[in-house]
Amino acid sequence: MAKITGLLRTGLLSRATVAAVTAALVAAGTGAAVADEPGRAATGAARAAEALPAPAGARAASADAEYRFLYGLTGPSLYGYVPDNNGGYGPRDWLTDQWRNIINATQADNDGDGIADDVYVWDTDGHLAYSSGEGEFVELGGGWNVYGKAYSPGDLGGAAGSDIIARDSGGTLWIYLGHGDGRLTGRTEIGGGWQIYSQIAGVGDLSGDGRNDIVARDGSGTLWLYKGTGNFRAPFEPRTEIGGGWNLFNHLVGVGDLDNDGRSDLVARDTAGALWRYSGTGDAAAPFKPRVKIGNSGWNTYQVIF
């Protein structure tokens, strides 16, 4: 099984401006330990995605919210965007054209340093692969095509690393706890009825209580806040309404602290392809400030944004 070099830490851990890095294929090797559910044996996802090189440039990470690049995937081509310190992103950097058959990806901060320099990817056959900031893509398991959506909202269960939540075709939501080294535990059921949501997103604390939260948009366009509890068996409090009109957007992504104020933010792509920032307030009653446009039309070119 091929391994592929992952996102390099050089420059990221120093939290200073870095040059774009170029990655190369490396020799075959054995995979990491695998989540209990879905299935164990897998091949393909690590081979499908070439290394995730860093876009050029980075600022210091906030002590209170994750620092993240933004990535867009169109066909097999991956592009990266660096926060510009003004609440938006600089020009895109082309990174690789070797991300064939990748249908989903998510960043993660498994070492808890405030910088999301790890990545999970899923391929068209349901295989999951992981790369750390210092490591290579390795297979974690198969059978993930039972899920219509899966991503990392950060640490929900209070364990060592970032967790994964995944929704199956019946609307049941599951959580996989992260060990902190990319490996995942077996899944734990969170609850049913999540099929009513067309978008689920969030990275970090949106309510100001120090726990990671998520937001979910229902079919009517209403956005709901699920505050985190820190208990992986029941990781969310009952939902509270944020507001309506969110059907304007076809993609929501938690981006950590984009505007450099120490609070977690949300980015939304509208149906015309424009990009908007919702800065976090840290107030559960009104978790976002009014939206600010940070990208003109053209963002619809990406089938995956993470």
C-alpha cells in the first residue's frame, strides 16, 4: 500500500511566514491502526491523495481558536488559501493535481497546538486515510461510504485529539474519538433524526463556554446551534435557533479563527459562488456577527471545501 508524504510542519510550528512546499511519493509501508466501524481493511484513499502541501504564508495562531488554511478541490486539483489577517484569504496557491477520487476531506488539530496541520480524506470507495503534519498518508479503514457526511469539528469528547462525526443514510449521527495520533476509536451513536439537516459545520467554541460546538441547517433554511457538553456519549445540549434564511448557502465550513480575534468563525458559500464570513461573537444567544463578503463569484468551482 503506497504512502504519500503529508503536510509538512516546517514553518507551521514556528507560526511564521512559510514557503509553499512540494511533496513526493515515497516507498510503500504498513498502515496505521483502524477504527472498529466501519470495516477494517482498506486500500485506495492514501494512494488517491498526493501530499497536502501548505499554501505559501501563515500568521501566528490564536491561543483561543484554531488557525486554519482553507482548501478547495476541483477534479483532481487541490488549491490552498492563506488567511490574510483582514478576515479573508489571499490569492489561491495550486498545490497538486493528484487528488483523484477524493470526495471529502477535513482538517484536524490532533496535537492541540492551535494549528490544524493534520488531514483526513475519504475516497469514492469509502476508504479513509490520514496524514499528520510530520507523517504520510496511511489507510485507516473502509466502509465509510455508509455515511453521507463526515468531518472533524475538533475535540468533542475531551480525549487526546480531534474527533470525527458522521451521519449515515438513516439520519443517525455517530462519533469517533481521536487518539491524538490520527487513529480513531470505534463509533458511538449520538442520536437519530439528523437527516433533517442539509449542512452541518463548526470548528471550535461558538458559545463562549470553552467547549466545541456545531451548527446545523434544516430544510427550511433555519440554522441551529448545538452547544458541546464535553461528554462523548451525549456531546450536545438541546439545539437553540440561530436564525432563518440560510438556504441562500450551499456550503458551510468551520474555519477556526479567520479574523484573528480569538473566536471561531464560519464561512458560507452562496448559490452564486460568492464566499461570506460570519465572525464569531462567543455569545450563544447570537453566535455570529452580520456576514461580510470575502470572495466574489467563482467558489462554486470546488466540489469540496475544507
